[in-house]
Amino acid sequence: MSNAFQLSEDRVAILEAADRYARERLLPLARRMDDEEWWPDEEFRALGRAGYLGITVPAALGGAELDLFASGLVLQAFSRWNHALGLSWVAHENLCMNNILRSGTKEQIERFVPPLCDGRAIGCLGLTEPGAGSDALGSMTTRAVRDGDDFVVNGRKLYITNGPVADYCLLYARTDPARGNRGITAFVVDMKTPGVRVAQKLEKMGFRGSQTAELAFDDCRVPAANVLGKVDEGVKCIMSGLDLERAVIAPICVGVAERALDLSIAHAKERVQFGEPIANFQMIQSRLAEMSALVDTMRVYNYYCLSLMNDLPPGEGGRGEVHRVSATSVMYCADSMNRVVDHAVQIHGGAGYIWETEMNRLYRATKLLEIGAGTTEVRKLIIAKELLSA
């Protein structure tokens, strides 16, 4: 598979190794994950032993000591073959672990990061709520009240990827309601803590093997030592984390679109109608040409975004060029993935509409990336705001 963006030899090796691993180990899991919403716990934890957890973590803590770009390449490769597991991987790897690495104290990093690297622990991010989606900060109702050496947490978090299987949750809660968005704090919560429970596991249209839940926190006591960053300054972690999240979520779109294009080319060559392969028909060729152009431009912009975000300092983000580019990357990649996979289903005809086919699985995945990590509409607002404020 050619790269329109010129990757270094080292980056090509990372992408190819992850692609090979995913094809051999993760693709065989995909059908069952989709059919049964089954979670391959052993295989996910084995990613740690294989060196695919802790991509951005220093070697001294058990990580690969690579950069955000490498993390994006791994996700791109994983998503070609098993996008549901890719989504769970990035929720663990970036939304939880990388945020702890960027914002935690030395003691917190040494306590939480190694088990997240070697697969002993699985992480999730607790931000959105039943009444707080696009307005995740302004509408947040989950409260954390100081009580001695602890904070007592009460509230609900909804649409939490890895929620049913997580060992740690990077949780955001309001600690000073009078200060609005400046009164939110980040916590690392052990999911075995009394008062934490999975209120419901959610069944989804796509990404079905990636476990999603509503989490309930009822008088859950979290040690003050588990505050990530400073009390009431969680917004810094949120905004920086959201820019990174958008940058590293986009590779899922690239991987899915690449797979849809490859499947469509193969099908067009094999499917015979009117005495010849449908690849000979100009209407099919037109769709393939548009798909190819979209995949190439998705890949290039995604790589540009990853390179720009690579050295984003902790606490930075939420404004400026990185804010605009990360929103643009996931907006364009999600929209383009939707168009690519729509073409692909049309090329496959009836076979693309049957539930158990891989193409149908890809098609059902297209909508989530236009909603998660900030909807397409929110992304457009971010882009326009940065353009107009320049």
C-alpha cells in the first residue's frame, strides 16, 4: 500500500509491523466481536507484551518511547483490520494513559502508567454525561467534594468507551461550581473503588466489540493523591487532551477507508456481470478513482496533523493552530471515510448490505467518527472561530 506522504524508513517499519500484527492477530477476532459484542480481554492485554501499549511512554516505565505520530500509525494499521479493537486501544492508550503521562506527578506516573503499559490494567476516559455531550464542560453535573484526604464523587458518565472493562478511569468532575469551567478537576479512579459501578452496557450500531457503558459514581471516595494536575484546573488537561484525541482518532478513519478501498478493488476485479468484471465499467472506475483520491488526501492531512501535534507541551492546546488543525483533521477524515465506504457498499451491491460481511461492518462504523471527540458541527465551530480570530 503506497504512502502519498513520505514516511521515514522507521515510520514505515512501525506501520508495516503493526499492520502485520493486526492482520494476523486482530482480524480473526473482528467477526465475533461484532456479532456478539464480545470483548477479547486476553488478546487486548497481550498487546502490552507485544509492545503495542505505551507507545509514547518512556522505556524506563515499560513503554516503547516513541511519539504521537507512531501512536497514530499503529492505530491506522489496527483499524484496517479490526476498527472496534482500534477504538478501544486509542481510548486506553491516548485518552487515559497518555493524559496521565502528560499531566501526572512523578508518583502518579510511576503508580498508574506501568500497569497500563504491560496490560495489567485497562483505561477509559470519563467526560461525557447523560446531559453533557457537546457541552461537556458547561453541562457537567458530576460533583467531587473534598472530605479530609479524599474527594467524594457523585454523578453519571455516559458513552464511555472501555467503561465495562476498565481498571482505571480518568474522570472529570466539578469541584467548584461557582467557577464554571475553571472549577473542574481531573482524577484517576480505580474502578474497584466502592461506589463505582457499570450502570448499563450500551449496545451500538457499529464498533460493537468495543465496550461502551454508562458509569455510576455514588459516594465514591477518591484519594486526593489521585488528583491529576491541580484542583480546579482540569480544563487544561481536557482541552489539551481533546486536541490530541482528535489528532489520534482520525487514523481510525484512514484505516477503515484504506480497507474499504482494497476490498472494493478486489471485488470489482472478481465480480463478473454481463460477461466481464465490473472493474471494466466506467461507473465503477469513477467510484474507485474518487475513493482513491479521498484516501490519499485523508492520509496526507492526518500525517500533517500528527506531525504538528507531536511536540505539544502538557497543558497546551484548546486554541490556535493546533486546535484548528486537529479539528480539521478529524472532520475531514470522518466525512471522507463516510463517502469512501458509501462508494464501497455501492460497488459491492447486495453483498455490501448483508449484515455478516466485512463491508457491512465497515459501513456501520462510519457514523461514530462524525460524533465522537466532538461532533462535526462542533469541529466546524472550532475551525471557524480560529480563522476569524486570527
